[in-house]
Amino acid sequence: MASDVQHTPFVKQLAANDRPTRDKAVSSLRTYLQGKRQFSDLELLKLWKGLFFCMWMSDRPLTQQRLATDLANLVTILPSETVLRFLSAFWTTIAREWTGIDVLRMDKMLLLVRKYLSASFAYLAKNEWADLELVKRYMAVLSSTPLHPTDTKVPNGLRYHVLDIYVGELDRVDTPRCGALPLNLLLEPLKTLEKESTTKAVRMRVKEALVDERLKNWERSDSRTNPHSESGVETDESEGDEWGGVDE
């Protein structure tokens, strides 16, 4: 039976005005999650609403950095069957709240997104990216929310930020360069976005990500998922002949 998150006191305390109460709530949440309870999708969304406003209320750069790291580390204590749904709830919440983030709070939310993208890649990289099915499922999560090609409920500002940091966070996570990273699989959400987005600025931002020099380090690392490809990076050379779409 799913646990009733909304009746736990620390959910409201996550958005408390004072930092000690919020810190205590995050600590209580870690203990709660380590109990390996089952969560419904609705409960995860409610939980993430509390976590989002915990970050919202956080002030001072060092405090924000520590909190963003602590929240991203929650991924490491969740039971495996909950991780992708927890990440999905994160992206859904960020997309829903994005347009309401004011300029004074945007930097810390950009940091939170960076930390979560990195944490998700680190989770996939366990055992040298051995679970390709898990990678595929998470790519579906990214394609369904932050990198969805046409959903107008996903702000382009979120798309741009994820695209800007995508390769960098892969680079950060895969420093061993063991040759196991499934590059083509990890780039599928970007390639789909480039092909299907009707916004020219989005497609151009994808192109910039796909020609990142760091991708050359992985060109032959994805032989398990695309053994016939000599390079993990494919670009659409016919872009100039297609409809330009909406330019923002």
C-alpha cells in the first residue's frame, strides 16, 4: 500500500520560512525514503512540490549549493523501482513551475536542474552503464518532459538549459572513459528534438550540443547499441532545405 505523503509533517516543513526547520525536514525525508516505502505518482508529485519550495526558500549561494547537492543525492537512497518515477516527478514539477520562477531565484533553480541531470546520469552509469533498458527508460522520461519536441507546457527556457548542460554533465559523470557509455542511446532525445521541434531556435540549440567537441571522446563507445555506426553523433545535413518553423 502506498504511503500517505501528504500526512507527513516534514512535507509542509520543507517550505518553512526558517532554514533550521527546512534542514530538519530534509533530514527527516532522507530517513523516510530509506524506509523503501512505495509511492504513487501523485504522492511523488506532492513530495516534489515540497522539495521545489524548499529550494525556493533557500537563500545565500553556499546554502543553495549545499541544498541542491543534498536534494540530488536523494536519488542514491531510493529503491530502484522508485528512482525513475521520482526523476519523472522532478522534471514534471520543474516544467510546471518554470515560468513562475523570478529572476532572483532562477540561478538556484538552474543549479538544481544541473545537479539532477548529473545525478540521473550517475545513476545510469552504475556498473559501467550495464543496464541499457534502464537508460532507454530514462531517455523516454527526458523526451516526455524537458526535451519534449512539441509540448507547449514545457518552457523553451528549460529545454535550452538542459541542452546547454547535457554534454557537460555526461562528461563529468563519465570521466573514466571506460568505453561503455552508450552514446547514441543517450543522444536520442536530442536528435528527436532536433527533428520534430517546430521552433528553429530550439533546433539550432540542439545542433550546437551535437557538435560539442567532447562528444568525439565517445564516438566508438556505443557499439553495443549501434554496432554499424562509426560515430555516435549524427547530424541532419538537410536542415537548410526544410521549413524553418517558428523562430523565437
